[in-house]
Amino acid sequence: MNITVTHKLAKRLIESNGEAVSGQQLAEEFGISRTAIWKHIKELEEKGYAIESVKKKGYRIVSIPDTLEPLAIQTGLKTKHIGQNIEYVESCSSTQIIAHKLAQEGAPGGTVVLTETQTAGRGRMARKWDSAAGKGVWMSVILRPDVVPQKAPQFTLVTAVAVVRAIEEVTKLQPKIKWPNDILLNGKKCTGILTELQSDADGIQALIIGIGLNINQEKTDFDPEIQAIATSLKMESGDTVSRQKLVQSLLYYLEIYTQMYIEEGFGLLKVMWESYSTTIGHPIRARMTNQTLEGIAEGITEDGVLQLRTADGKLHGIYSADIEMTN
């Protein structure tokens, strides 16, 4: 990313942990005039940063805006790759659509598309996804891994582990994964993941991973027909959650785990995924396009295929299905 003086200044003030930093000191650190520092301070204020000028002491940040725009996310981002290039729009039909276009135009791997609201968000099987304005995180990540197409489906499972770790870190909640791509809190869905592929005869050109996280919604923010099955981090924790910290943590773990998968394979990540699973070891019903099977979910394969053992003792590989828990 192009790290501007404004970026650096915001980072410097945030890292001072509420202590004022003098304009003269900042001018010397950045090699510019105090007047230029003042102009950058004004630019931050225009972006919604509350900055106090303390007489004879300097500037300190009082609060930062609740926004997903690049400056807010990249200030404090610990990744080397993912999120260093961010495409931000206040509103769009779907971040997946933007990400697909950017990938086709050559956007680098690690590019992230973020928006405050989607008008046509979608999940698996073209289902509608509710995207309340300013209440959640609606994003797509472009990856360009050097792997064969057969390894693409596991990226959904890798992403699920990254989401769970981020939620744990930021909120102390204990989310679970419902195969293959739902993150649950107390049995209700708070996150969905949609992985799509751009490929040709030479292999994978790009993976587009869409992630929708319900962060600060109240129950009434959801359509009545899904209020019984949907939840948000705020509803479960009782506290407003920083969307910026959640995104920063998610991108950090996504970078670590995707690199782990590419370099070391799925073994350790498979163990992690199964430890968070709400499916494994339980009786389930798997509804597929051509049949429905019931049995015990015994685990997933190295390819991420769900293993379902039916009452007749047969083991079935489930590649794509709607999963229901049964008694």
C-alpha cells in the first residue's frame, strides 16, 4: 500500500496510547514542517478522527471513526500481504462482484474489498445475505495461491478457522463451525463464507473469498424470518465490538493459515477445524440436490469432504449439502 504521511501520523498517535505528542516532535520525525503536520491532523479530523490539541503538549487521538475505510484498517494491521491493498466503497451490490472484476483486471493477491453495506449480498447457493449498514463486516479477499484447483475447496475451511480465531481474540466468545462454511454462536449463525474460483487450463488464477460477519446488529436489524437463526457478536457478548479490530485480526489469521496450508498441507488445520466443529461426532441430516442422508458425522478428509456414516454402516463422502442437526 502507499503509506502516506497521514497514515503514518495516525499510526504514531494511536501508538502513543493517549499521550500527547508535540507538533515539533512529529515534524522532526516525519521531516516536514509543523504547518504540514497541522494539515495532516485536519485531514484526519475530516475522516472522523477526534484529535485533541493539548496546550504545550501537542496532539492526541481521543477516538477513531467506526469505519472500514483503508486508513482505519491499515493503521495497526499486522499482515505483510493480505489487506495491504484495500478497495473500499460505502455501498455496493456485492463485494464479490467487485473482487471478481478486480481479479480479472490483475489486482494483486491479498487485495481486500470492504463495504459498509451491500444491496445484493449473497451466500451459498445464491441465497440472499442480510448486510445491515455499518453494523457488520462485508468483505471479499482475492488470493492467488500456487495450488492445483482440487485444493481450492479447503480454503473455505481454512478461512473458517481464521474467522473463529479472530472472534475468539477480539470478543472472548466461543464460536463453532458448522460444515462447511457457517460460524455459529450458541447455535445461531453470525458469519458466512463463500469461496469462488477463477481458473483456466493453467490452473487457479484467483480465489475470491467472501466473508460476511454480523458484528453490532440488534435482533430487530434482521429480517423477521431469520431472527430465530441469526445473531451478532454484540447480541452474544452484550458489548459493542470494534469492526476494525475484528477485520485486522481476521486478516492476520487468514494470512497465517493460508500460508500454513500452502506450505505444510491441511493436516494441522484439519485438526484445528475439527476442534471447533459443531458437526463432527453428532447425528446430522445432509440434504443434497439428488438425495438426503442421515447419520453420524465422523470427520472431514484431507480434501475437506465431510464423512457421514449412515445406520447401515456405510461411509459417505459429502461434498456439498445443507446440514441439519438431528436428535
